[in-house]
Amino acid sequence: MSIRSVLEDSKGRIVIAVHEKPDPDALGSALALHLFLKKKNLDSVVVSKDEPPDTLAFLEGFDEIVVGEMEEGSIYVLVDAAEWERTGFPMPEAPVVKIDHHISSTRYSPHDVTDEKAPATAHLMLKILREWDEESIDVPIAESLYTGLLTDTGSFTYSAIDVAMRDALYLLSKGVDGRKVADRVFRESPIERFRLIGLALQTLRMEDAVAWIVVRKQFYEISGAKRNHNYGIVDYALSVRGALVGVKFEEYDDVWRVSLRSKGNIDISVIAREFGGGGHRNAAAFRAPITMSEEELVEKVIGRLKEYLRDESG
């Protein structure tokens, strides 16, 4: 039985869950599935623990996302997350099936669709929908998938570029306006986001080939920005000349969230797993106790990364 059969045979609502602080790949993939299921007259809903980035409000179905609450369903689809815990919701009693491209040994059903070599979850979702009913992939569905693909590949600069480019060409042939998507995602941010970035950039530091940036809680109060305005800030660290690894340390009330990015063949997921997190080669993340001071955390993580790069260089 395929994931298509599982969803078609569902006797009630299909709940599509994304990870906390959902990024465009998670939301684009989830919304594409939601819109597709609606065309198949299947009842579905997308749920997110955190408020989605408002830069994605142009995607069809965005205003239908249920935020902060879990919906009751007959089956749950975990999208773009290695483990259910990443959603921030309690594990449901109903069956779960996973669609994801992160490294993980956790399986929720025989019908999970996972591939850690895939450039984005959007790639896996596109494959599922094309095999299910290619003719039902309309412009809104294709636009959601293209958005996820564009952003999770670093604008087609990370791994599996050839696969991502083929997907992009296909989605463009379906009527996606690539320039419009890029403009909406990258060039239409609220001014509060730039104030937040400005404050964070004052913390930017670099040692050896590791650059890092810190987003402190107080920055949100000063800038007036929302939590969902912080997407992509880690890329500023990675963009520093000479940096092979970029790190973002973000302070929350109950935890530190650490995002890692790398260039080329540097497998940053190795370090994320050492700290209890995960991800894939060029993009990974983990959490650290808020009881650790900023100085202590930075010293520990940056020190380990510098050691890792020295070992990798021989």
C-alpha cells in the first residue's frame, strides 16, 4: 500500500503537521498536499504550533492554517520533520505517516516517504503528487512546491542542485512565476524584520572559518519584530567572506535554538547530532538549555566547530 492509498482510504480528517517555527519548505509542502487533497474531495487541514512567516501569505491556503492548536484527525501526516516531537504537539493516538528529507532512523509507518539525499521535502511531495495525479497539479500547488524548493536549497546552491533544477523547471512549466515567488519571499519583508536583522548583525563575529550571529530576546522588543521574522538570519553569518560554517544562536524563554549552515561538502548534521539535534548536510539545528549563558554556549559550539573543521581539513 502506498501513501496515496493510505490517504485515500482515510475515514476522516487528514491532519498535516509541520515543525515548530515552520520554514517555507515545510509550509510549501504541507499547503501543496492540502490543496491537492481538497481537489480529491478529501478533508484536510494544516496545523502549526507557531505562527507561519507572513512573507508566505501569498500562497493559497495560507489563511486556512490552524495555528497553536492540534486538530482531531483519522490520520496525521508529518511534513518536513524527522520526529513528531519537532511539531511541538503531543503524539496523536491516530496513525502517523512521515514525508521528510532529514536524517533520521524514526519511522512511523511502512508508508513513510523519506530520503535524506533529497534537496527538499518539496521534492518528495512533488514526486508523490505527480505519481498520484499529475494533471491535478495546478498553479497554486506548483507555486507552494516551488517556494519550498527555492528556499530550502539556498536558491539552488546546496546539495542535489541538478535534481532541484529539474523540479524547478517542471514547476515553472506548470505556470509558476519564478520572479514573483522570489520577490514575495525575499523582497517584501516588513521593516521590523530589518530592524531585527540590524540588531543581530551587531553581534556578528568570526573565528577561523566559523561565523556566528546571536538573536537575543530583547531584540524583538526593541525592533517590534515577530518571531517569524527571523527566517534566514543564519545566512548572513554564512555569507561572511572566508566562512565555511554559519551559526545562529537564538534565545527563547525556555531554550536556545541553534541553526547551522555550511558550504560545499561540509556535513554540518554531524555536529547537530552531537548536540542532540539533526538535519542534513548543509543545514541542521539543535537546542540547548536556556540555563547555559550565551558566552558558555557560544564557546562550546564554536570551539567544537573549529575542531571539526580542522579534522576535516586533515
